[in-house]
Amino acid sequence: MTDFLDLGAAALAACVVAMLAGGTVKGVVGIGLPLVALPVMANFIPIPKAMALLILPSFATSVWQSFHGGLFAPSVKRFWPLLVGIGAGTVISVRMLATFNVTVLYAILGTIVAVFALVLHRRLVFTVAPRVEPWLAPAAGVVSGLVGGLSMLFGTVYAMYFSGLRLGKEALVAAISLSNVWATVVLAVAMARYDLIGGTDLVASLLALVPAFGGVLLGTWLRRYIDEDRFRKTLAVVLFLIGLNLIRKALG
């Protein structure tokens, strides 16, 4: 992959702003770093490069949430079938990422972002009955991996699955964060296996921690002063427009 320093000032500035914006959203609502940052960066740099840049920020901002509250072990015990599914789906889709047409990638990413924006705006929640959890968990994991391996937007699938389980707030955050950590590790290993990420990419990803964590701190501070429901709806509109722009880019 090309050295990040060869991207030019405009693309680098866009990546910094995208990381800051994604971190801010995560600080306000608890999720959203890749969901916001990746589609923005995809307008300036190739999608695989944007995914590589997000590896360490996504991992680091989820680790603390995953272990906080003493819910790590219970989450692993309950959701390990989903984690196995995520791993399998990610390995399959990253292998596809190495050969996928760029236009198709933009269309896939734009569609995922636009659809999730509609779900976010309407706050749609699907109920998951306990009797279907044994087979739905690994299925949701595989779908999350297939989506995430091509776009890094794993959470668009399993966040809806966890919401359908009607978990408490702390359990929901712990489950999503655990899945984020696992998905990011599998993604990094798979991308390295297919030469989609290298040493310079990891250095750039390390530097990206600065604006990402800066955004998280800013979002955490803003959360005390803004209406979360209004923020969510505004974010949904912005994401929908970003998704449509990526689809437009795919169609030429």
C-alpha cells in the first residue's frame, strides 16, 4: 500500500477531520467511529487504506469499554457463537476485498451507510426471542463479518442484534465493545495475511489515535450539553447524504 505521507495535504487533513468527527460521535452516543470516519475518508483515499488507518483507533477506543464494569467474562460466555461467526465472515470477506472492483466497494459502502442511517433515524429495533438466539447469534456474526471485512462497519449488524435482545445499557455497551475489539483484531490479521496492511499503515494508524481520542474526549464533554435524540437524527441525515454520495461515486 502507498505511504500515507504521499497522499497530499488535502487528503491528510480530511483523514484528521474524519477521525475527529468519528471520535466525537463515539463520545456522544458510545458508537460511531468507523461509521462516521470511514465513509468520509473514502471520498479522499481508497477504502482499504481508510480501513487500515482505523485499525488502532477502533481497537483502542473499544478496549476500555469492553473490560469496564466487570461484564467481559459474562459477555464472552453468552456471545462466543457470534464472535466465532464474526471471525469466519471477516476472513471470507477480506479475501474478497483484495480482489474486489473499487466501484463495487463504493456501492457496497454507500448502501450500508444509507440503510443504517434510515434505521438510526427511525430508531428501529427488532426483537430477538430467546429461543432463536442459539442459531441467530452465529448467523448475525457471519453477516457482521462479511459486511465488516469489506467496509469495517461490523457494528451496523451486531448493534441491531444486541438491541433486539433488550440488554441493559451497561450490558449493551460491554457486548458491542467486546465485538468491536474482536472484529478489529481479526480484521487486522486477515488484512496482513492478504498484504492489505503493512508497517507504514500501522504507524499512520498509531498517529490517528490522537484525533480519534481527541474527538472522544470532545464528544464526552458535549454529551452533557446537547440533546442526544436530536443529535442522533442529525447524524442520521448526514450519514444518509454521505451514503448517497458514495453510491453516486460508484455510478460515475
